[in-house]
Amino acid sequence: MLGKGAAKSWEAAAAECKERCEGCARCSAVSLSLKYRDCSWFSECNTSALLHEVRGFRSLRLRRNQGDDRKRIFLLHIPKVAGASLQSDVTQLSRGHTRLLGGEWIRPERSETCFPAVVASFPRLDLRTVMVRSPRHHVVSMFSHCRDNPLAHRLMKRLQGEPVFTSRFGGSRAAGLGAWLSHHASVDRSVLRTERKEAELSYGCYDPFNLQTRALTCSSDRMFASHRGPVGTAQAALSNALATGVVLGVVELYRASLCAILFRVSQTLLDGCRCGAGGSAPAAPLGLTKETHGMKETAHTLPVHALAPGLLAAMDNVTALDREVFSAVALRAIDDMRDVERSASARIVCADELRVLLRNVGSYVPEVRQRVESLL
């Protein structure tokens, strides 16, 4: 089925259907319909003998670019997990090796959607990438975005007529965060049966309830589908994330994660990926993107390590599955980065990044803490 954005015009529908067809080795023709939001693929099609009993369809054969041997990768964009920055950096640094599928550059209607749905639509991919983030820091980032970002306020106003979030969760940032977490912890999720109802209950912004797990398990191909909807199990999320062909990353190890992705694409390690002596920061920085979506740096003034135990417990209550997923994915990601180090005969996980990860997980994720301490 075509996404809602693609079904608005024949040009958008043809672009989406063609992209899906190119992900299948045997596909050579497509048939599409705006009315039925249909995109069907065919290995053979005689365009001179098409059936016309059902109106509203158009069919076309595709020319394959046999000379295009660039890697085809999909970047899962989990909200507030460095998806926009990663997309920009992979595009700039892969030096023509990569075609991006998903996200703002190629398919804006597919950004921040569900991992299983996109993987099913593109079965012939060279790489799939998944980034995760310490759940506590992820929650604070979502809250700060909803409360302090003017761009988010404009979107909430379009959805609800007025930016209710800021009045509902005002006061001090800590008090607002606590009220927001209490609200989402008390939501009866059995009533979340329509997108409109979900938007109302989340005040037009993020729902922090195990959002990373949701993005890895939800099934819709709608734009922003991972923001809301049912949450699967941690086991299902890990089955998808740890599957063959998935390159994993960790926001707290962002530079090393990016370097591992680029190495998998090109088998080349950039100079800015190599740590200095003793694991110090690289002498030649990569010039990485730091996408803030219009947020001022001063807006992020809610340090997680200084929050009251009650707030930490409230965050843990709505991210229990995400903590399990983060722990397992982070451990595998570190192992994968170490494999890249052995293949490239260079260290890419530098001490400064490891200290950031250690600070963010603290005693909260003991399995990751133990691994990081063994590397420092």
C-alpha cells in the first residue's frame, strides 16, 4: 500500500513504487493507483495488453541502471535518537558509495516510520542501520523538544488548535517532566484505537512509552508511525535489531557508530575515525552535524544525573522495555565496532566517547557499564 503522502499525486506515487521495485531483484514493472493506494510489482508485464476492467490504475516498465553499484542502506530514524544528524553525516561522508532509503533526503513520507514495515518494502538492501540511546536521556530530550522547541509548538498548534503541551506541563522543567511522565504512565493504552485519539492523549507531541521498542516492532508504514501505536515486546524488538545485515549504533558513541557504518559501506576508514594515542580524540575531526531542530543549546538544562530519584523511577517506569533493548543493542554495537577495529587495524571507539556512555548509563544499565569499564 502506498503511503498517504505518496498517494496525493501520480508523480509521488510513481517515485515510491519505483523505489520499492528497485529493492527487488526480479521486479521490472509496476502498477499503481491513487484511489486504492496500491503499488504492485511484476517480474514481467506486457504493457501493450493491459486490462482495463478496473479504472484508476497506471502501469509502467522500469529501466534498471546496471552501472549503479552504490550500496543501498536504510537508516531507521527513531525520534530524538540522532536520526537527522546521522542521515546528513552518512550522506556527506560516504563519498558517493551510498543511496539512502528512508528519511528526509529520499523519502520524506517514510521518515520516523516502523522498521519492520520498511524492511518488508525493501527486501534487497545492503545495510540496515539502527541507532539507540540511553532511555533516560532519550526521555529528557523528547520532553525538552516538546516543551521548548518553537517548531514543535507550531506542529502541535496545527494538530490541536493551540499548543496545550506548554500550559499542561509548565512550571519548572523538573515539575513539568514529572507531570508529563505521570500522564503517560496513567494512560489507558487499550483506548488508543485511532491516530486522532493518540495525538490528543500525547498533546500532539511524543509519547515516551517505550518509543525505541515501538519503532522496532510497529507495523504501519505511515509517516511518523513510530511516534504512536502499539508497543511490541523487547524480544521482538531485539529479533529485528539484531538480525543479519543490521549495523547498530549508540548515540553516546555517535562518532564511532558513524565510522562503523561508513566502514561497512566502503571498507575504508576515514582519518577522522582513528583515535589518537592512548585512545584520545582523533587529531582530524570529521566535522559532524549536530542537528538541533531549531533548539537553542541553553534549552537542554535538565541534567539527568541531577534529577530526583522519584523522577528517575518515573522515567524507568515508562521505558522498561527500552532499557532492555538499549542494553542488548549497545553491547552488540560495541562488539561490532571492535570487529571494525580489528579489520581496519585502528581504534575507533575513543576514550572520550566511552566516558560519555559510562556517565549516561551509570549504574542504571549495569551490563553496559561493565563492558565500558573493561575498555577504559
